[in-house]
Amino acid sequence: MKAKIKTKMTELLGIEHPIMLAGMAWVAVPKVVAAVSNAGGLGMLNPVVYSPEEARQAIREVRSLTDKPFAVNITLIFPASREYAQIALEEKVPVINYSLGRADWIIQAAHEYGGKVLATVVMQRHARRSELDGADFLIVTGHEAAAHGGDVSAMVLLPLARAWSSLPIIAAGGICDGKGLAAALALGAEGVSIGTRFMLTQESPVHDNYKQLCIQAAAEDTIYSDRIDGLPGRFLKTNAAEIMTRKPVVSPIKALSNARDMSRMLDVPLWKLLYSGLKTRSITGLAAQAVGMGGLQTAIERGDVERGVLPVGQITGLINDLPTCKEVIDQTVDEAAEILEAIRSKVVA
């Protein structure tokens, strides 16, 4: 790779290239996080599949694999999110990304040791609230994205976000190559967050059954629904995903059973999980989250194409290979630099 693209993202986060790993559950594990950071991007660990103490060990494992900056993702609507955030702060993680909640206390604590905080937003009021709370960056997620993007596509959302806030922006949704990076920069972003492309790499722990399904899928082969894990999100169109979009509301008995499963997975007492979860979600919403997490684990770890569900962006229709994380970053930056230079050559003063 020859190209270098310097932006506020590279300067303020101390990384070489304006590319970060999206915090995908069961995918953004230490091996992948370190691979992205070692290649000059910003790796991001998602601790939601660990117990709090396992999350601490995962952070330390990342540090054993890379000496470069990395991030931890905190989804505040999830049970045990406060514990994950406290551990990330205690471990002085260089960058913390939060979503779906108020995080002024995280921002203050991270700034005390020199950490940076990224706020994931999809609408104006969240962007403004995050800026007032002191966040350093906005990650703006378009409708094309895997899992929980907003209702507006990135082509429209990025210029809107630029008008909403003076904070530097990282674009997410619909980006897998240099064309996407160049477009995001042209629309006012300082860099990009990439999920599906990094999910389909050699280092990714996703079962090969699902990697092959994604490579074969077209852009139309995704489903956007709030029935799979209780929040509006985009998933690969599989039998299980289609059935889940038609399922009835979870019964209280099934909800409690699902909550017990999640309690065991996170090693969090059931009462505490229910208390923290119900502060932000209903019992049926918490149950749907548990079902979705179970389907995700079934897809990634077991490769069960009949019962698993996998968040996938529309960009899967452009992906047809399984490179390394370093190859993804190198190729993306080189291609973006070539495109930006070609555009400059067309401008006549």
C-alpha cells in the first residue's frame, strides 16, 4: 500500500487510516480487533457476549495482541452495559463507543485519562445531546447498515448530520471499499466504520456456512425488521429470519425462559438482569433480545443455516471474497486515494 489519507479521525484517535471495525457481537472479538488495529485502523471489541469479568480479560487479550489504539463498544440498552463501561474505564481503553443511551458519565470519566468517546447516532436529537455531553465524534449509521441502522440512507443522513453538529463524523452503513470511503469523505465524514466487510475476512470467527451465504447473497437478500431482536435491524434473509419476522409477541413465560438463558450467558443474576433490562425495555423486548442473541450465536458458532440469524448490511451484494483484515484496509485506502485524485483531475479552475 502506498496511499495515506489523513483526517481528523486519524489525528485525534492516533491511527494510521480512517477506518474502524464496527462493534459486532460475536464477531468483534480480540483476534479481529487486533488485526484491524495492527493494520492501521481502529479495532473495536464488543463485550456483550462476555460476562463482565470475561470482558476485562478480553480487553487485556487485545492489549497482548496489539500496541495500537483500539475501542470498546458499549450498547447502553443491553443488560450489564454499565458494568462493561466501568471495566473499560478502569482498563483505560483508548476509545469508547456508546449507543442507545445517555453516556455523559462515560465521557467525563474517559476524558479524565485522555480517552476519546464516539457516540453512535441516527437522528438529530441524539447527535445534539451527544455533542452537549462532550462526545468527541459521531458515528452516523445509515439504513443500509447491518443490525441497527436508522431510517435514512447514508447518502442523505451524512449531510444532515454535518448540519446537526460540529463534531467530526464517522460514516457507517453501505461501505466496504475505497469507493465507499471516498464517498463518505466527500459527504463530510472524517472516516468510516465497516462491519459486513470485516465480518467476511479470514480472521472473522463467523462460521464458513454463513460466510459463503453472504458472498452468494445479493443486495436484496436482507430483511429489515424489529421482530428478530426487538429493535429495528437488518439481517441476512434466511429461513429463520423470515420466520422470526412473522412471529407473535413473546409470551411472559417464554420471556422469562429467554431471560434465564441470557442471565447464564452473561453470568449476571436474573434479578439484576431483569432490573437493568426493564429500565430501558419491556419484558417482551428483553425476551426478543435474548432470542436474537441466541440466533446470532447459532449462526456464527454453529453455522446452522436453518435456525441461525446474522446481521448483514446491503453491501453484502458487493462482496465476493475473503481477504485478511489488512488486505481490506490496504485495498480500501489505495482505491479511495485513486478515486479522490481522479476527481481532482476533473476540476477545472
